[in-house]
Amino acid sequence: MLELNTVTFAYPAGDEVLSGVSLKVEKGGLLGLAGANGSGKSTLLALMAGLYAPTGGSLEVAGRVSPGHEGDIRLVCRLVMQDADLQILGATVEEDLLLGRGRDEAVTAEARTMAERLNLLKYWDRPVQTLSWGTKRKLCLAAALLDRPRVLLLDEPFSGLDYPGVREMRALIRANREAGLTQVVSSHDLEPYIDLVDALAVLDNGELVLNGPAETVLDRVAEHAVRAPGSWTACRTIQPWDGETGR
């Protein structure tokens, strides 16, 4: 479903941000992507989403290859960015979810169903600037899911969320997994989601330094400025977050 082959990327007139990254995510899989700030996580997600083309190597998303078919990749892949304010375009929840989709009865009903699923329906007519940080993040996720992507990319989805917000985001990621959606979750903090992933990839200065089942790489993440989850540090096991059900 998602495969990168020695992907390299440099911004115009800049140094390489990513160097020789190769990894694969199977259909319906969930990859965790970790690394310190500036390690290249967000740039890698942007490449996966078809926002940029690799300057070296290639990547394939649901049969669409980049370089060359970034527009086709954008049709099947959705990226939910860390900063919700950069992604919300509508003045209200209703307007944002219906933007570019029309306003006929069927489309509106589908948008309201999605809003209800993400506990956004009570904010339907609310101006987006009055929403909390966590609610804005859910609005971006709802808009992405309405497009029925085959691949969903989440950039720091737990950042800035309170305890109930983390629980809710975990539940949404699990539900997406159960529905067969391929996902990549990028976060510098492994604690909220490590028990959900099939594999963990770690970037360090633009290079993929670790990649595999979490149990095989967690002993080495500290070498690359990533803190291992508390349960792993304490007893070398991955425990479901807060006693919840994991995978």
C-alpha cells in the first residue's frame, strides 16, 4: 500500500532533509514514526501525501508512483497536519466539512454522520475560532475521513491534547485500523500509541536509523533522542496505554 525506496529530499537551494529512506507499510497497517524535532518526520509525511516529490529515489502509494504522479497520490492519501489552524478553511464546522463537496441532502447527511462519529455535531454551527485545540484537530480528521482516503497520515495527533482527548484520538485510530485504513502516525512521544502500531520507524537527522516491530527497536530509541515508553523502561513489555485495549 505504501512503499519508499531510498527516498532522498532536499528543499531548493538547501541541504538534504531526508537521505536514503526505505520502508513499507502493508494495506491496513499502522506505522509509528518517531524522531526528535527536526529529524524529518513532517517532511517525510508531506512526501507520502504527494505534497512534494522526492529529489532522489521513489515512493509508491496505493499504486501511484512519485516522482511523477503526486496529483494522483493526493487523491488517495490524506495528511492531517499538526497545526489545525493551517488546515481549517471554513468559518464554521458545517462550512469546513462541506467545503468543496456541495450542499445537497446526501452530502450534508454524510458530513453530519461523520461529525456525530467524532463528537462534533454539537459544534455544527459554531465558529471555528471558538473551538478548543483538540476539537479543531478532530475537525481536520473528520474532513480527511470524509474523503475516504486509502492512506491516512497523522502528524503529532496527540500534541496538546488533554487526557480525555488522548483517549478519544486513540479510539479513532483504532476504529480506522479496524476499518482497514492504512495509517502512519508521527509523534516524538511514543507513550500514547506504541501499543497500537505494527512497526516503529525512527528518523535521526533525515536518516531512517531504526525500523521494525516495536519490541525489536525500543532498546535503542534513546540513542536517537526518543524516550522509550515507561512500561518498556520498567519491565521490557509494551502495556496498553492507561489499561485500555491495544492492538
